[in-house]
Amino acid sequence: MNTRPPIRIKSPTDLLALIPCALGFHPEESIVLVVTAGGAGQLHARLDLPADEDEVTEVARTLLHAAAKAEAHQVALVAYSGEDDWVPRLVDLLALELELADVEVMCAIRADGERWHSLDCDEACGALEGEPYDLTSHPITAQSVLDGKVTYLNRRALVDSLVGTDLEAIDAVGEASDEAMRSFRAAGRHPLGMDNSEGSRAHMLAEGYWVRERVRRYVRTGEPLDHHEVGRMVVAMVNIEVRDVAWAEMTRETSTAHVELWRDVVRRTPLDLLAGPAALLGFAAWLAGDGALAWCAVERCQEAEPGYSLAGLVSQALSSALHPSTWQPIPAEDLPLFAG
């Protein structure tokens, strides 16, 4: 369990150092709402800046909903942009609505990569001409590096981090998945088939127990799956009942381990088998409080299968700012695969 004391934000520069570490990437052309005091815990919500005037109200509404879900008492607003076309109007609208909801805006700034500029005319937030900032040597940045956390240059780089670059590994997993598919067929059942014959059902049950054992092994030891195991795993994930065995293993306490497991699997999985592993990564990331990674995993899942239901659930949880504490793991006896 992480017992590190909460980070204290004493200046706008502290805030600017915190956000990339929390999101996992440096925002660009974005508006970020940080809950600095609230009943449901810290939350960081990021949206693209509105492209036109019609989007201003929608962006504001979404961030207000996130603040309400987090039971925020105090927030900070940071707009990342070299321009301020829609930023003042958006921030003014947000500040007004937050004030009406009894939520204090402790600071509102615009950052352009070199200077931050006050958006609330508060001297505590710096001069109107802007204040220079450098995050490379900031204590929050340094601590994040010491903790081994990777912060990507931008959101595109985070998305790209889920695309495997080891072609030999992907080919090896592809060969192993072909072998696993032949095993399913030899048992008389395609992973998506509805045949309930004794042999095929026994094969699916065996796969379910194997998936659970491998997931638990990784959570316990951190031992990566080899290419053969990944190939077998991703074919098993095609069957929803078996996929749900892996899903049911997730808890908030073990979510970080599940993120690393499924991130590794996603990077080695051919696109045609990617939906299940990517959706599981998205769910684990949401459970771990990493909304940015969860959204990226949803996007990867939808590249493979646009209507994948678990990705839809993750997307809904993220859009509605649903807190991970609402998740209750599924008891093994309630899983359809193990129900008799």
C-alpha cells in the first residue's frame, strides 16, 4: 500500500509539475481540472480545449460534472495553450458555475510551455505578463522519476506506447495464438461458439482455471508471460466467460499489477485479438486511477472491435467520472464459467 503523504500544492509551478505526473503525459491544447479538496478524493480531469464557441459550454458542463462527482470543495484550473482564443471564456464560465456550486477555485492559469499566466487576476497567481517555469528539476518531477513513473511527451506518445514495436514478439504470439486456436477446435469448439458438449465445456473450464492461475501468478510475482502463454491467453480472452475470469481478479489494491500485466500483453498481441486484452487494460487503468491510460486503452480496443462491450463500460465510467471505489469484484461463484 502506498503510504506516501499527499502532495502539497503551494504554487502554480507545483501544480504544473503535478499534472503531467498524474496524467502520465504533458497536456497540450487542454483544460485540466484538479480537485485539491473534496470528499471523494483527488481527481484530475482533462479535456481538449474547445475548437469553437459551440463547444465551450459542453466542455464546461463535462468538467463541472466531474467536480460534482468528486464532491469537490476546492479546485484548480489549468489551460494548456499558446493562444487564449476560448480559454478566458471557458474559465470564466467554469469559475462562475463552480462558485454557484460552493466550490472554491484556488487558482486559474494558462500555461504555454514556458510561462504561466493568471486567469483570475489574483496576485498570488502571478503577474499578468506571465511567470517563467521549468519543471525538469522540480521536486515533484524528481520524485516521479525516482518512483519509476514514465511521463510521456504528449498524449499521442502515451497512445503510441500501447503499440508494440517488437515485431518478432508479435509474430511469436501470433504463431502461439494459432496453436491455441487449433486446440479449441480440437476440443470441438471455437472460442465464440455456443456448443455446450461435454468436451468443449471442459476445455473452456480448463482455460478459465489456467487464466486465473496465470493472472494470480503475475500479481504475486511480477513474472511476465512468455510468448506462448500470451498467445494462449489472448485466444482464451475471445470467449467472454473466460475473459471475465481475468476481470474478476481485479481489485483496487492489485490494479497496478493488472495494468502492467495487460499493458505487456497488449503490446505483443496482433490486432485481430486485441479487443479483450485492451479492454481489460482500460478497466485496470480506471481502477488504478489512471484515466488517461484507460482512455488510450479504450481507443486501442475500439481499433480492433468498435462495439466491444467492456470498453463501452470503461468509457462510460470515465465520462461520468465514476470513482473506482464503486467497483466490487465479482465473486468466483457468480462467474458463468464456474456456475455449475
